Amino acid sequence: MGENDLVKVLVTSLTNVAVDRILLGLLEYRYKDFYRIGSVKRIAKPIIRYTIHSGAGGSGISTSDDDMLKEIRSMLKTETDEKSRKLLELEIEDIDSGRYINRQKGLAASRVIGTTCASSTSSMLADMTFPIVFLDECSQITEPLSLLPLCKSRCERLVAVGDPLQLEPTLHSKPSQHVLDTGGLEKTLYVRLSKLGLQPVILKTQYRCHPRISALSNKLFYDNALNDGILPASRPPLISNLSPITLIESDIGSEQHDSFTGGFYNDGEANLIFSMIDILTRNGIKESQIGVICFYKAQAFKMATSFKEKKKKEKTFQKETAISDYDDYFGGAEETEEKKMDHQSNVTNNPNIPPALVTQKKQKKTLSSKDLLGDDDDEELNRLVEMEGGGEGDEEDQGKKDDMEGLKISTVDAFQGAERDIIIFSCTRTSTFAQGFLDNPQRLNVAITRAKNHFVIVGRSKLLSTNATWKTIIQSCQTGIIGSNLSKTKSF
């Protein structure tokens, strides 16, 4: 930053995901002199302890302690990831102990502040000046929204980062062709600055995708102008028999029209993808490494809802199993010493029973060999089954997003700015190719380039091959894996 080492920087973008990715990157480099302003529900969990909480909806108004506690406790009720739960609990401790106030006091002195464009008008930033502003996803933000952080920050130097070959701004009402021709809301600040003669600096080296994945997007969208900053060895196969680009033949189910959204869904294809996820997780892949991208909102909604219900049922089953195993060992019947030793070994090594619960009840058992579960014990068992799990992890590594979030299922638009080791792409359609939608270059480009190690397409090759772009994609794929066979054999 030159001779002024105390210059303040504002990091901003359209989405919370994009802002968080930059700040998570700072954490990976052990840089912690930053604060994040936003709603706690929309911020990546590892960044929560660097957050000044503001109201939802981009209000930018600091949230009261009582409101924060209520919101975080509500999140705890539905959060299943153990490390995320721990971070939420630590945040509650900070608020209760008064340590959270130190963040608010330190905001003015912080070098870097991260917030979305909508929240950049926060009253908490009213008296601050940011000579440097980083505007990420600039090619996806409407021009008026891009101007908000620039005007509020008293910006002197703007670094606008974007890719006009990826998604354009999303407008809820389509403007007339006349407005489009003259450059209305769909014309971004990035495009305007380019046309005014500011020559963009082209970043030609990509560091995310396996070279075979990047080669596909490079050929289709970038006229082979990009280079790879990583070797194939840096993105090794995470599961045998799965190539970097793979097509799974979707021969289960058929497309259904959703009258509410006007889009399409395919329950059979959704179930096939869930079978694939089961295979991956049984082979050591974490859910946090997997992303499912759907072209249709109806498909994304149905899959996300089904997966949430599936996780709830699994959690209930694990809780009931833990209670059953608990009763097997801590029951009131007299046992021989040999049987007690066998049961103790089984219970101690049983993953369904929280270790803390085993230790606690062993201590109680020394006082009374016929001690039965009372009401208080039932409550404690419920709490421990809900809470006990993986270790807290190294606090220095909390910025590593992969270990902190679960499976992500969303549309292409919602996935922009995100990445996963394995991307499963649900095509959904089975009877008619949606010309101009399934082959939309911006959406296809975003979908393909979210994958680091594997890009897995689930669709009907015969239908997709009727389109020239998709024919090129399929020619790059490993083929021959039939969905119905995969569901039966439980392997790729």
C-alpha cells in the first residue's frame, strides 16, 4: 500500500458469499485485522467472531445484544454441523461476557472492513473514509448498486473485479428492448468503464479447476486465452473411477412442470443424485466438499427440502440409537463381570454414544449399579446427543470454509462466487431441450468453473447432444455410467 501503511480498505460485493470468500482467504493467510458487517444468518460461520451484527435485509443498523442472542440461539436449534455449533456457542459467550463490545470499539481502527453493497450504507460506517475499495463481482452488479459503496466510502482508488463472460445482473422485471439497446440497468459499471477507455487487466491464470475442467470452459467461452496455474496432481481424483469431467446417464424419472415457478423438476434425477452423494460420503468425501447446481429453481428447492428432511431423520435415528445403546449398557439388571467388560468395550467404541455421556454415566454407575435414567438424565442425554461430535478444531484454521459448511444445493445464480471440490450438475430435462436456457453461455460457464476436482453432469446424453455446445461438453466427458446401475451397485 505504499508509504501509507494505515490506509483503510473496503471489501464489498453483491453477495455475502463473495465478501466472505475474500475474508476467508485473509484468514487462511493468518490476516485478522478486519471486521465484517452484516446479518449473522447470512455470514460464513468462521467469520462470525469477526462480525459486527447488523439487522437483516441490509439495514446496516447495529443489532442489540438481546436480538443477537435470540437470533444465534435460533440458529443453534437447526445447525447440525458440530464445528459451526461451537462457533455459534463461542459467539454467545462473547456477547454474554461483554467481549463483543470490544469489536464495536475496534471497528474504526480496523484496516479492512467487509460488507455487501447494500449494507455499505450502514450508519456504523458513516464517519469512515476508505481510500481503496475492492468491488468484487462487479460485472454482476447493477450500476446504481455499485455506486453505493463508492459514494459512501469517499473512494479514491477503485479495484473493480468481474468477468463479463459470467452472469449478468439479475433483474426482477425485464426492461424493454429499447432500454436494453440504450444501456439500462443491465449495463454494469464494469462495462461502462471499459467502454470509456479504461483497459481491463486480464487475469489469464486460473488456480481453481483441474486442467481438464478449465480446458473445457477455456475452449467454450474464453477462446483458449487462459492458462492453468496448477497441475493435474494438485487436483487428484477424490474417488476412483471418477474422471475430472463425468456424465452420469439420467435414466431414472422424468421432467415435471412446476406451475408455481414455471420451471421444471425431476424427482427421479434428484434421488439418483442423493445416491451419488451417499456413495461419495461412504468413500470419505465430506458433504462440505460437494455442491449440487441446478439450472431450475424448482429442482433446487425440491432437492434442498428433501435433503434437509433426510438429515432430520438421520439425526432422530442417531438419537434413538444412542438411547437404545445407552439402555443396553446402563440398564438395571445384574450382570456378570465378563458381560460388563464386553458391554463396556462395545459402548465405549460405539460412535452413536457421545463420549462425554459414557464417562458421566460410568462415574454415576460406581455409586449405584442399579441407577436408572431419571428425568434430569433424559434431558442431559438429549443435550449431549445433540451437541457431542467432532472436535473443536484448531482455532487458527477456522477460516477454512470446507470444514465448516455442509452440502450446498442451489441454482447457478446462487452459486456464483462459490466453489466445491465436486460439483454435481442436474440438467433436469428429459423430453425437450430448453434452447437459450440450458445452453446459456454465462450460466454454463459459472456452473463448470465452480468445480475444483470433479465436474459431474447428470442428464440424458441423447437429448443434450442435440445442442452444439452440449455436444462439445459431452465429448469431453467420461461416459458409460448408467444412473439406474449406479443406484443398484452403490459404486461408480
